[in-house]
Amino acid sequence: MTLAEPTPNLASVIVPPAGVNRLFVAGTHAGYRQHAATFGPLPLARIGTPFITTLEASGLTGRGGAGFPAWRKLAATEAARAASPWRGSAVVIANGAEGEPRSLKDETLLQNAPHLVIDGLLVMAAVVSASKVYLYTTAGSLPFVRAALDERADARHILLREAPETFISGEASAVANAIENGVALPTDRIVRLSESGVKKRPTLVQNVETLAHVALIARFGARWFGGVGSDRDPGTRLVTVSGDVQNEQVLEVAGDTSVREILAACGTVPADVSAVLVSGYHGAWVPAEQLDLRLSDAGLSGLGAQPGAGILFVLGSKRCGIVATAEIVEYLASQSAGQCGPCMFGLPAIADLFVQVARGRASRRAVTELQRLTKSVVGRGSCHHPDGTSRLVLSALSVFSADLQRHQSGQCIAGRTTNRAS
């Protein structure tokens, strides 16, 4: 295949995307020529450490889960590289592992707009003068990324690595571990990757959606990025809507959009909704009466949740939240890295108790023990897996308290008869 070079003269006719449709405006499965014609050339020659200030002004936060300001991770990596040259040059990794089962956004992005992700990766690598650049994703997305890399001459140095399809494979330290050692397991979370990551080098791991936004900010600036959304949640984000909906889909929405508005865009009627799990399996439940909450840090703070990876899992009005959560907690316990006590022993014990609750076999004393055990693992794991699981459990016990009482009396909202505990 002939390698395509950017065409600088396109810059004079390029119009920045208007409205909410930004990331996919070049069309589905856009090739490099269509990508360049839509967005214009990537101004890599002008990219340097001043871009950190631009990124800060944009207000972009990470789209992979934690929602950390994108500029802070970039600045920390560059500062570590500059302060400790003996550690070696920096490493930059695009994280497209998407271990969260309810998320489809990264897969959708890599299969339809891979060049934006590649652009953002090149920008970040340029800022920190990276000598090693990786794109880490699952087997299903690798062919699309490989084809995109084959189309361009400026990305031949990007190395592809396959991510296993496990829940924890996308955790930042697990990503670095997979790149260096081929094992996608988290490592000590006390050590900052920006200071010592792959082969002890300053390492920057960014979600692929974050990088796609970076590519647009590098072209059109911070003010353009904040032209939609709100001051507290600027720009757009990708949201995966799944569960009890007519069609599971990925939407690009403005920052600070309410959960209700997103569901309406999918044709979901609020009367048919019992609750919505936001931020995925490490998130929290939003009850039906609170659907007007905004999908932003500020909007979800009262629930102890974040937008995270932009996941809305809809629980229908005829389904039981206790049963649904029990199934998720069992899955999360099975996804333990097996590297610390809270994961090896705490999560299976929590899952076992929760299943007993769901089956109506747990006494009120057992529910109290479930709450105690769940709180006891918070902050004690080698990674954040126990913390996220605890958040989900405590949220379910609170939001579905009425369901919990039904289970203890021998009934379930879904019409099941449970074995009443003595």
C-alpha cells in the first residue's frame, strides 16, 4: 500500500467540526485520505511542551475511567523525563484494552476513527520526546489499527500489542506490565508510572478516546474544544448505552448531558427504567427518580461516582437490582489478579454473601456482615479492583433497599420466589 503523507495546503479550507458530532465526522471506517481531508494535517512541527498549557486550558479529562486531568499526566511524565535523564527516554502507550464488559466505545473508535487515535498518540509522544510508542488493544481492533498504520508514513514506529480480554487488563499499571513483561496484571499502585513505568522509564498511559480528543485540540485549540459541554465538563464524550434498551449503541454526547437525555436519544422511556449503572461495573447505581443527574464529575459526586468510561447500563423496571448486582459481583470476584488478600479472599467472600442475599438465604445479620466486609477491603488492595467492587456493592444495598427487604421476606421484584432466611 502506498504511504500517504499529510497535505499541508488543506489547512486553509478545513472547518473545525461544529456541534456534538466530532470524533466520527469523517465517516465510518474512514481511511487516511478522508481523515486528512476532514481534519487537516497534524501540526506536529509546532507541538512541544507548550502544548501542556493548551491541554490544561481545554479541561480535557481522561476517558478511560479515573477521569484524571489529561494535562497532569502529560506534565508529570515530561517533568520526570527532564529531571531524571538517567532513567532513559519516555514511553507513551495508547490504551485500548477496554476490559469493562459494558463498554464498546474504544472498539467503536478504533474501528471507525483510528487515525484520530494515532494522531493523538503522536502528539503526546512529541511532547515528551518518547523513544517508544505503543498502541495496546484487543484482537478484534488490531486489524483496523494495523490497516490504519499501513496507510501513513509518520506512524511506522508505533508498536502494536494485543491486550487480553480481562477486566483488569486496561488498568494503567497492568498495561505497562503487559508491554514490558507480557503479563497484564496490576503492579504496586504506590509507584507512579510517570516516574517509573516500562523498564523504569517515565511512562504515559492514555485511553484511546482521550487521545482522539487530544488530536482535535492540537488542531483546533482549547477554546474550540470547550465550545460544547459546560465549564465544569467541556467537550464531548463517548457513551455506551446497553442493558434493557431497544438498541445497544455508542453515542457522542456533550459534556454535562443528563442521564435522562442520553436515554431519550436511545429511545428509552424513563417509566421502563428501574435504575442505571453509571461508569460500569466499578460504578454506582442511579435510581429512576434521579435520571436528571448530569453525566459529569459534579453531577455524580453525590453518588460517589464518576462518568468513568462513559457507560450507562440500564436496568428495566421488571428486573431486580439485587439479582443483577449479584451477577456482576460474582464476575468481578472471578477477575481478581490474585496478588493481594482483599482480591484473593475478600472479593470471593463478598460475592458469596451477596449471592446468598439475592437468593433470599441471608439473615439481616448476614447483610450487616456484607456491609462490614465490603467496607473493610477499601484502600487495601494492590490495585483499585477491590475499591471499585466495594463501590458497586454499597451502592446496590442503598439504591435497592426495597428490593433487599423483599428478598428477606421471600419475594423478588422480578417475580421470583426466594428461600426466606430464618
